[in-house]
Amino acid sequence: MHRVGSAGNTAGSTRPRKEKRFTYVLNDADSKKHCAGINCLAYLNGSAFSRSDYLFSGSRDGTLKRWELNNGDASFSATFESHVDWVNDAIIVGEKLVSCSSDTTLKVWNCFSEGACTRTLRQHSDYVICLAAAEKNSNIVASGGLGGEVFIWDIDAALAPVAKSVDAKEDEVPNGNSRPALTTLCNVNSSSNIASSNGQTHGYSPITAKGHKDSVYALAMNDTGNLLVSGGTEKVVRVWDPRTGSKKMKLRGHTDNIRTLLLDSTGRYCLSGSSDSMIRLWDLGQQRCVHSYAVHTDSVWALATTPSFGHVYSGGRDQSVYLTDLSTRESVLLCTNEYPILQLSLQDDTIWVATTDSSVYGWPAEGRTPQKVFEKGGSFLAGNLSFSRARASLEGSAPVPVYKEPSIVIPGVPAIIQHEIMNNRRHVLTKDTAGSVKLWEITRGAVVEDFGKVSFEDKKKELFEMVSIPAWFTMDARLGCLSVHLDTPQCFSSEIYAVDLNVSGAQEDLKINLAQETLRGLLVHWSKRKQKSSSHSLSNGDSSSGKDVLSKDTPRSRSEVDDGTENHATHVLPSFEFSTVSPPSIITEGSSGGPWRKRITDLDGTEGDLPWWCVDCVTHNRYPKENTKCGFYLHPAEGSPAPNITQGKLSAPRILRIHKVRCSQNH
């Protein structure tokens, strides 16, 4: 799986420090919609805050979105953008939204804000997969991930100011261990179960629940926050005291990975769903499994219960949602989906379903009176053995879903699943999950042609050009959209004649560096606001505020620099103008070592941790310039009386017009 790189520690290294990468993510024309699978859902009852009800969705496109729920309709309300990889889980704690991601961080947001991140919490060493919260103690959050780590956070303490220089826009909690965790619950003693993931001695550190030897996929906490359960690839349910991080018990019974967990409000009963296709009900007082339910034919990935914990909704890889009465074992197939189900969220009489598709589906659920669903018929008794439902399905006795269509759909846009960089190094051909093939111009982030549902391979052959342009970027579509990566000095290796871009009034020999002009287009808002801010500061007599961002960076080692004297930072050629309606986002490494993401129109000029080489290029018209030349041979055209050239291999600048070769031959 893709992993987000970090600056790393280069102390004592004899190799030159690798410069920060600059990435820009191209957003679809409808940026109010997700463009990749939905990993998580969180429902906020707004009545406690005298506000509307909201549904939050977290996606593999790296963003969260807020949807306002009114009279059976859902309307877009805000995008929360800061994670640089998949958003894997999200929970509501009071007025705060906490999310976790494959970028190894947790992020804290104000639920009612316009999407600004309040704080980034860094402690995990690998992807953060799951979260859990105590409903009656809105300070306590637990997180788990692929590194086998489980951390318990006191959010209030984590958000408190720390004695550390932090980014002006997004603070970071360091990996320290200087304070006792969870001051709202207890005073922590010197238990060996409490640990920090490193040895730093400043800032806030969460409690560590040590014991997992492998990946953690699921967490759940009771209402008061004095009981935590976890599960993962070890096939056991572990029970913890989150106030100290100490182990309480271990429950065995599942035969495959545990993917989802729920606790009742008292903390006595626990529900677990597993890749063994089973749902199990555990009595933690008796420390044993009291019921097992075989309703699914494949992995169970999502569970949601009614408030009384009497009925459970379940979903998973078999694309089906079942409703099961935990006492009578009666079960009914509520609905089927076109995609595997990743998470469920119950809101009164609607069950919200998140799948590997980019849309969110709301199905009738009768959450207040689930017995009404059983009255519609089609119920069966859940078996005890995992193969019983699979066998029934094979024998043709599979149940019929109660509901055929969802009552509400929050649509997404199809994710890009295939892409090909064209030879001109400006166009990229893509194919999405709906089968549509499109041609993108990445130097301005726009679709130049939508070919519809055609053969990707045939269209690629049709668009082939016999040109050779140096590779100046790399790209991937992991987020369901195109992410373009620029690394110095390689990104500055490609040039094009201005006349080929139809630049009016350009001299015939004028060459344009593709990376430089692309960076200007991406950072034009940053440049204008930085200049305005500097001018305002200078007019107030603050001579230090206009200090160059580059001055705080380490000494640079680079090749020959093209040192232009004129500042063209705010002048953008038409071929490099990016949309302000659906602007791209940029991702780069922060000064504290963690990556950050922001839309180009949200850059305010105060971002002091942009890569120095990007700032140098945009602000000072300087960039690494290689003296690379290309070699070639001259041969007479077929049937031409021209003599063979005997002087052998010729060389010229990497970009060269063919009529110049003809002129050289004539001379």
C-alpha cells in the first residue's frame, strides 16, 4: 500500500538531504462530491446545539464532507480538507470531529466550522484505521492502526497550548511523554502499560495500551470511558481499562480478523464482526461468547445497533445489510447494495451505508421500532455456524431484501482507476469507475475532452504523438483523482516553445519551462496575498515581516541556476491558469515533518513551509537549469539525393525545431 513519506532524520548522513516534494491534486468539476470510496460516517444530532442534524462522511479521496439533513434530504454543507491520504474513520466528540487517516495522523475539527483543522495529533507509526469515543465523556478518544498501537487521548489536554513552535494555521502535538495522560479520568501511576512511542520529553503524550502484536482494525468504548475493546488480525477481542492502558481480559472465538466492534452503554455486552462471516455477542462479566449469529456469506465489516442494544444492523463484503434481533436470533435481509459495505450509521429510521463507491446511501431502517421490519416478512433464524448462510445461498434459498431502493442517495463522482501520461507530457488520459474516458491537461488541471464510454486502449493509440518530451512529473490516482508529484531538479527538465502554446506576441525562439509555469499557476493566489501582506507590513514600519521565506531554510546544493531578475510571480499564462471554481489542492511536507494539504485558493501567503525551490522559482524566477543536450544523427530522407553526413553524432539543446536542423544541413 502507498505510504506517505516524511522528512526523516538525516543527522550524520553523508548523502545530500532530499528536497521536499510538491504535489498537486486535481479536483473534479463538482468538488462538493466525493470522488472515491466512503470509509466512514458520523452522525451529529444537532438538537443539543440548536442546529440542524448533520452527517459527516470520510473518503478515500482524503477529505471529509458535512451534509445537512432536512426533511429527508441531504445537502452539501462543507469540505474538511487537510489529510493527505485516505480518511479511515471519524467520530463526534461534543462539538468536535476527530478523524484518522493512512497519513498516520489524527485531526481535530470544529463540527460547525467551514472546514479548518484545529490540531493534528501525531503518534502512530503506521496507518491509523479506527477510532472510538466515550459518549458521556467527550474528552476521551482511542485510536488504533496497522502498527499494532492503541492510544487513548485526552482531547482537551491534547488541544491545550504546548511550548513549541507550531505552524500558524495547524498546530501539532509532538510525540512527548512529559505529562500524565487523561487528567479528566485519573492520575496515572508508573504502570508498565503506559508508554510513549518515542523518547521525546516535551508536550502531551497519550496513554498507550500495549499488547497487540499486529494490526488493529476495530475499537469500541462504553459511554463513561472506563472500558475499551479492540480487535484485529490476532482474531481475539482485547479488553482494556483506558484510564491506565492496562489489560483486563482477552476473548477468543473468532477464526479470522476482527473488523468491527460495538459496546453497549454499560460496557457489559460487546458485539464483534469478523472476516469469518460471524457476528458474536460477548458477555464481558462472564468473559465468554453468549451468542453467535451466522447471517452473512462473507466478511462482516460494519455494525450498528439500536439505542437499546436489542437489534443489530450488519454489513460487509457480501454487499448486504441484515437486521438481527439479538434475543430471538430472528434476522431479515434489509437491503442489498452494488458494492461492499464499509460502515453503517443509524439515524432514527434511516440507516446510512458507506461503501467502496463514492456515494452515500440512506435506507429505511425503522430504527425506533425495528419490529416493523420483521412484520414485512422474509425473516429467518440466524444460524450458529459460519457456513450455514453460505450453504443456504448456494442452495437457492437466499432471502429476498425487504427494501429494493434506498430512500436517499448522496451522489459522488466516479473514481479514476486508470491513467496514461501522453507523450507531450501535458495531457493525461484517464478512465473512471463508470467507464468514461477523459483527456486532462495537467498544466491547468482541466478536462479538455470527454470521450464517454470508449475503449481506453484504442483511445490511447489514437492520441499517440511521435514526440519526445522529458519526464518532468510523476503521478498516481490513489485518491480517486489525479495527484501530480514534482521533485527538484527533475521537474525542471522539460521545456516547450511559447508559440506551441499559442502565447500571443511570443518570439519564435522563446522557450517555456513547464514546471515553472505550472508552479506559477498553482501559487498565484499565494504570491498575490504574500505581496499584499508584505506591503501592508512594510507600510506599518515592520521591516522584518517582509523577510524572505527562504532565509529559514537550510543551505542548498543545486545545479546551475537560471537567475532572472524580473518577478513574474503573479503573471500566469493562459495555458497554466487553474480553475477557482474547483481548484486543485497542494500537498507538501510541513516544517515540523508532517505533510499538509490545502486548496490553492485557500493559501493566504503566510504558509512559510512551502518547499524553498518552489518559492525561489515563483518569487525570484530562479530554478535549477541543466546543461543537458540530446544527441542525434542526420540521415537523408528515403529517396532523397542528399548525401550521407559523415561527421557522426550531433548534439543540440534538448528541445530543437526540425527546421533548424534543415538549415544547419544546408549551411
